[in-house]
Amino acid sequence: MKHKQVNTQLADKWESADLVLNNIVKSFDDGSGQTVTAVDNLSLTIQNGEFVTLLGPSGCGKTTTLRMIAGFEPVNSGQIYLGGHQIDDVPAFNRNMPMVFQSYALFPHLSIFENIAYGLRARKVENKVVKNDVDMALQLVNLVGLEGRYPGELSGGQQQRVALARALVLKPKIILFDEPLSNLDAKLRIQTRLEIKRVQQMLGITAVYVTHDQEEALSMSDRIVVMNKGKIVQVGTPEDIYNRPKNVFVADFIGNANFIDVEVLEVKSETIVINLQNQKLELNKAIAYQDIKAGQDVYLSIKPEAVRVSQSGMKFKGKLYSASFLGANTEYEIEFENIVISSIQKNSESDIKKLPYGSDVCLDFNTDYLQILKK
């Protein structure tokens, strides 16, 4: 009992504190006697009030990391600190870090009011305070008037906002999200992520958000932590991650980039000259974030929006492979340099919409969206 009381008192000090992960490791037995390292010496500092997203493919360790922060999984080694206090051994119910899940995890037999009030009831908060705090939470997530309904009577987006309100009513300074929008359709995902970001900014809550959806991460985050195989690959603002990926994995995962093998012909003081389709292409040296030398074979990373396609008048040649109408834009697949690359263009700017597949087309590239990466 004394241990529980001490942790509760410490929680008051944690509320406006940075979260620090110091070389945390989590390994599992895969069932055949082999050890699998899900999170491998991961270190990260999340500042008070930040919205930080852990982004990566399935199995990269992002959800395991979140569960260790929450206290649902013990760390094998390393430390987790909140406001300078080590919390590795603090049970989840004393960390005051509620988690919003993709499954909502609502009680179907309780009203919306009682679902939101559940954590307060467990803390034996008096009824008057419960009523006041739940009413405030309902206002925050725009659910006033629905408190008497039951989860089965609400849409998926409304249920997810109930789950968010249930977390917010505990007045945490850190809130955790485990792919909360995965079960929603495209329109509801956009609406709900805007709602989450609005509330997070308004209250100044620290948010740690897990997703494999690049668009979610780019639109919501102050910083993105890209993970692969249990390790952090790159940390930065959405603009940094998208425009200045450090390697092929990040460029491909975030920007769906095209990768073309090219040879570096010359490295000048301000530019790099490459050989592309037997032509010299001179690029600003700033597009290379690694040490590049003349004679080196590298990847030219080209985002789809950087590929300009037309029937004539451009520098490079290709063949139209496919076209997919996307509303305001069309995505073209172009055979170029023995591979198929993607181009996304506004329909208002395209003159190749009605060309048959296999037609010869001309290409050029917006060099602002190119990058040279080592193989």
C-alpha cells in the first residue's frame, strides 16, 4: 500500500515532464526456442507537449515500444524516465498514461457517460467532480447530447471520440495512441485525426502515437520517429522526414519514391553531375545528404510528384504503362530505364490522359524533389 501511495504522489511531479527512453530493449521467445528482439537499444526523448509519432511497417517494434511506455510490457534492459524519475517498475495503473486503442475497448452495457466516467469511478472520485469532468470531456470531443446513449448506438468515429474522452477525463499530461484510426473509413479517419490534434494542441497534452499510415504521421506530428527492425532509423519533423530522408528505407516508406541506378560523373563545389539515360543531368549538391564521390554508383530517389510527363517537349523518354484516375490527380506508371516509375500529376496540367498504353511519352524532373542516396 505504501508503494502505491508513493507512486501516486510522484505522478503529480510527472505531469509536466519530459519522457525519456534510455537504451530500452525488449526480446521475446518466438515459441521455437529462438529469441526475437522486438526493440533494440532504443533511445528517445519526448518533450512535454509534443505530438510524437512512432511510424514504421508491421513488426518494426513501434507498438511494443508504446506498451513499454504504458507499463503493459516490462523492459528487458534500459530505463524509462518521466521528469527524471525512473518508472520501469511503476505499474501501468499508476503511470497516468491512458491509451486509446484501435478497437475502442468500450463497455457495451454502459452508457457513454459511464464509459467516460469509468476511470474516475475506479479512483473513487466523488460524484459531483465526476459529473463536472465528464461534461467537460464531452464538450472537448463534441459529444454533448450523446451521453445517455450506448456504444452500439454510435458510429465508429463517435465511439473513437468516446475512447478519447475517457482518456482525457483523467487529465493526463501524456496520452498514448495505438493505431486508433485503423478501423475507420477514409473520411472518418481524416475527421478524427483533426479532432485528436485539435484537442491535443488545445490542452497541451504530450501525445505518443503509433501508426503505419504515412499520411496520418505527416499531418499530425510535431516529430516523427521512423522505425525498422526494432531500431530508430530517423527522427525529425514531418518536413525533414519527407524532404530529407536519410536512406533508401525512409525515402521509400515515407515518400513512395522511385529509385533509379545512376552513375556520378562529377562532383563540383555546388553541383553533382549524373548520367541519366545517357545524358548529363546537373543537380544541386544539397540533394545529397551523404558523402558522394565521382565514379560512384548511387540511387537517384525521385518522388512521384517530381516526375513530369507529357506527349512532347521534355528531355527524357519513356513509355506509358498505366494510368489511374484519383480525382483531382492521375497516377501514371511509366517505363523508364528498364523499371516502372510513378508520376502523380494534376489532371488540369496533364495532356496524356487519353493516350493508349504503350505510347511514347516524354519526361522531366523537378529537381527540388530529387535526392541522391548511397546504395
